[in-house]
Amino acid sequence: MHDLAVVGAGPYGLSVAAHAAAAGLDLRVFGRPMASWRDHMPPGMFLKSEPWASNLSDPVGAFGLADYAATQGMEVRHGVPLPVGFFASYGLWFAKHAAPPVDERMIASVRPCPGGFRLSTEDGENVLARTVALAIGVMPFIDIPGPLLGLPREQVSHSSHHADLTRFKGRDVTVIGAGQAALETAALLAEQGTSVRVVARSGQLNWNTLPPPLSRPFRETVRQPHTGLGCGWKNWLYAESPGLFRRLPAATRARVFTSALGPAGAWWLRERFEPVVETGLGESVANADPVDGGRVRLELVSTAGRVRVVETDHVIAATGFTPGLERLGVLDSGLRATLATVRPSSAPEASPVFESSHPGLFLAGLLSAPSFGPSMRFVYGAAYTAERLVAGVRRRLGARGGAGGGAVGGPVGGSLGTVRQRQASGADRSPEPTTAGKSRLS
């Protein structure tokens, strides 16, 4: 029986795996590395985050984004957006050098068993582990507005369903939403010759401003400090103090999770978007019906009660992700029924070390955001999560009489040995960033 099974191989899963391997845990990691970034974002998208706020986490900081860029003969700079594809390649490099080998099979189910958990892979193998870390990303939690749910997949999709937008060349597409995913998807569509409009409930679009320089006068720094989620003291609380956030009343945490860092477009996108994309603001979809020719008839209602009708070939809902137990199909239904939640949401509650109310089941990424705050919606939260989650796993293994300190199961290659040598000597330690920018979802 393994000490730990990590389910998911995105930024959070790989970061947890790197810390767990360095701690000497016997672990298995499952999932296609960086799948959301490789399979669910079209070419031409850029990171919304600053490069130094987009690092995966290893114990000594030896495998940051800047380190990968250096291997490619590049330099990452503040205020210069990076392609999503470059970030995905960085994640694959991190997986190769900082984490144990990843089993790319998907986990079909996780259920309790004596002494821990039984995980079933998609091809039927059973794997036993004393503890499990769920780092399953955002894809199980996509949101599509109710009026669109009855439409066939040919007529409606979520923005995360598209690794290629060229199928919409020469067609008419309506994008629902006002955040970065909606605005960037619409801009990419328009730039390839698609007739596109954006429909959003908000009365105006919000745009982030150009980030100030990292080096600023002391007075400006104190007034608006850089943080992992943008400038400002409120963002500092979210980015740098997830543990304090967790101490807030559950209802407050649930409210802040749904309202903080609301929809906004990146500063560098605005000049591309505004000249080419039609916008319908202050409107929501009241009804959607298929019509002849494979098109969709949308009934849009404004905040003032006015109704207008739009016909379109396809609707893309860029309407975000909401974590909830009802969407955690990978977990045994009996186990799900026992988990405490962050009321009034249905998201599972997490302890200070990211452990759910079921002993040995740990949560990472978006699943933990209602407990720890908005930073867990972004790559920036991976470092805070990985260090504390692995400490929690070791504590739980100790309580169970597990190994918690033996050799890592299976070969991990020379890189992890190098990491351990650096950790012991303190050599080649990457400096900790003193400021950070808003990170994209992970």
C-alpha cells in the first residue's frame, strides 16, 4: 500500500508530488500532465499572470518558470505576457525533472478501504494508498447557464472545451461571459474571421490595468503592494494569507469565493478586443431553442426588462467553474455523503493542512478555494498548498503507523536526487519573489 496517491497532474498535482517525493514518501501520481493547459486552451492564448507568479512548486525552488525559460534561451519579464503553450511546456519540464514518473491513466473511482483507499484506474487496475490528494483541476466543475443545457453539443459548448477554434471560421458565434476566457476567446475568434458577439450580465466590461514596475517608490509600494493576485491590500490577504482566510466564518468564505477577483480582461487584450467584437452588456440568456439550419435562437433579457432575439450558429459559455461534491463523480458516493462542506456551498471543507473531514483524503486546487480563498483558483496557490498538504499527509501517516519517511516508490531519476542535495546544502536556492501578479486558473 502506497503512502500517497496524487490524482491529477496539473500545477497543483505536480507540485504536491514534488514535495512528497522530496519528503521520501512512497507515492503514485495519476493523470495526463498539464492536460487542461494542453487540451483545453486554443493556440494564441496568453497567461494572464505575471511569470514570477506562475511557478509550480518544488521544495528548494530549483524548477521555476524562469529556470525553464533559461533552458530555452529565453528571459521572462514582468509585464510581458507569455503564451499558454509555453507555460504548458514548462509544466512538462517540471514533471520530468522535479516529480516522480506520472502514470497517465485516469482514475475512475476512489473509495475507502481498510487502512486507506482503493483507487481504480480507467482500465480496471486497483491501487491501494494510505492517503489520497485530489488535484483534479477545474474540468469536472464547468458551469453552463441553465437555458443552454438543453441544446446539443454541436450548438453549445464551454470555453474550456476548445483546443482549436478554427472550426468556427466564417461562422457566427455568441460568447457568454465577461471574464478573461470570454474576452480572449472572442478576440481570437474575431481575428480568424468569425462573426462574434459577447453577451454579459454586467453593465460594463472590466479591464485590468498595466501592472506597475516591480521596483517603485516606497510610498507607492505601501499603498498598493504587489501580490500573487494583483496589487492592493485585499489581494495581499487573499494571496499571502490563505490560512487567515480559512478562519473566516464559512458563509463569509463562500460569499468571497464567488465575488472576489470578479470577471475582468487583461490589460494587453483590450486594444485587440474592442475594435472587433460586438458586445451586449446588461443582458442574460432567458431562453435558447434550436432553429432550422442548425442555428440557435437566443432570447436575451436586459436588466431593464427589454427582450431581443439573436440567431447564431454556436454558443460558447465562458461562465467559469464551481466546485461542489455533486460533481465529484470520481469519489465513491458513500464517501461524498460523509464529507463536511463550506456552507452554504456544496464544496468540501478543508483543514489547515488541506485534509477533508474524511481522514486521509486531501484536497488541492479549485476544490480547496472555498476553504482557503481565491488564491487557490490560480497557479500562485500551488506553493502554499503543496508544502502544507504534504506536511498533513506525513502527520496522517504517522497517526496510522504508516511509512512517512521511507524511500520513494519506484525510480525517480537523477533530478530529485539533485534537488535533495541542494535542499541539504542550501545551494542554488532561487530567491523568493517579493511581489507577484494575478495567476490564471489551474
